[in-house]
Amino acid sequence: MSIRRTRQPNFAALPDEERCPAAVDAGWMQAPTLVETGVQVPVVGTSFHQHTIAALGGGRGPNSTTNGLVTAQLVVVADGPYAGAVGVYVGGYRVGSIANDLLERYRPVVAALAEQGRPATCRAVIVGGQYDPLSGSSLNLGIALLQPGRPAPAPEDAPFLAPVCGLGISVSADVATGLDGFLNSRAQRHVRRCTGVLEAEGRGGWSLRLDGEMVGPLMAYSHIDLGRVQAAAAARQPLSCMVRVIREPARPLRVMADLPV
């Protein structure tokens, strides 16, 4: 799956839809306030907000399927017929809601952040879509949040880069031996999740560090311009990402960096 960088949404032609107070920018290069994972949690009710989602620039084009990465904001609806629901907004515009069976998990977390004066945000992908050659736009679009099964506030050391897809890290035998002890488990099958930092190398390459120690170079990153991301985020964040150290029977130890590719 490749991620298309969404352009600045053109909301000028949108109908007068429900707006979110204190709206958060739709761009994805800002630190989330909710824990993120590579799991996609579908947003419900997106069929009522197709024009809004299409304005974000994601969905299926005439020749291929691409996905847009955005920042979503979650807000507990205070009044009206849907009071108590958790609305999902992008760029201040409603794009759907959290499903009813997940409400009891999300509502207290979103409400607690609001009481602290912090918006509840996470990255989301624009999914699906059928290209309509007559209008030149995508229809039947959806939104999926990059969220774990149980939402929680993001810790201070939460990864900055959105965990959309895992890319391998080239690991030497000596480093693999050290990382095997880092797993702190004797189980034959074990995964440890942690936060790493990507650093630029010569000739456009990138390498991963864990706890300040060099792990190895990123094997491939053809679908993300990390230099552009670094330039945009340098004043605020290191290029930290979610990392998985993976031990499996009869396989060499693996390290995966979860990135927005």
C-alpha cells in the first residue's frame, strides 16, 4: 500500500456541515495525543460525508489505488440527537463516528483529554473509493483510524511517524545477538514493541537507532520522502517510529520499522 500525501483540503465548495470547535489541522505531520498502531479501526457513517472526504484528496484514482494519510480529531458530542457519540473530524469537518460497540472504550479517553485542554488526535487513512470517470472523483470512500484495540493517551516518548506499514532493517549477526537479549524473553516466538529514531546517512540512506545504539540501515523506503518529512518536523520532533523486534522459530531475528509508506 502506498500513501499519497494529501494536499491542503479544498473545503471552499463543501456544504455547510457540522464543524468541530478548536479544529486541528488535517496534515499528518504533527504528534498525536492518542497511542497509534498499524491496526486500522474503521470509522462508521462515512457514507454521509463523501464530499468532505473526497475534498481531502485520497481514494482511488483512474489508474491505481492510493491512500491518503491525515490527522483525525475525536470529540464527544455534547448535545443534540447524537449526544454521547464520539464524532470523527478531519480539518474541522465531520467525516463519521466511532462505532457503537467501541464507544465505552473511546468516550472516557477522549473526554479526559478534553478536560486537560488537549484534543484527542491520531492519524487515519482514507481507504477504498471507486473512481467515477464522469465526475473525475472518487466515491464510496472510508476513513480508518490507526488505533489499537483499546485507546489510550500517547506517552511523551510516543513515535512521531505514523505506523502504516512495516519496513525491514538490515541487522548484522552481532547486533541480532544483542537484540535477542533485549527481548528479555525465552519464548520461541516473541515480539517486543519500542520506539526508535531514524537518522540520515550519506547518499540518501537512513539508519535506525534504539536507545542510542545503531541497529542498521533501512532496507527500502521508496514510497516516502523522509528528507522532506525531516525538514518539516525538525523543529519539533526527531524522526521517531514504532519498532518491532521479532523472534520466530527457525528464522533469523528481524527488526521492522513501522512507517507511513
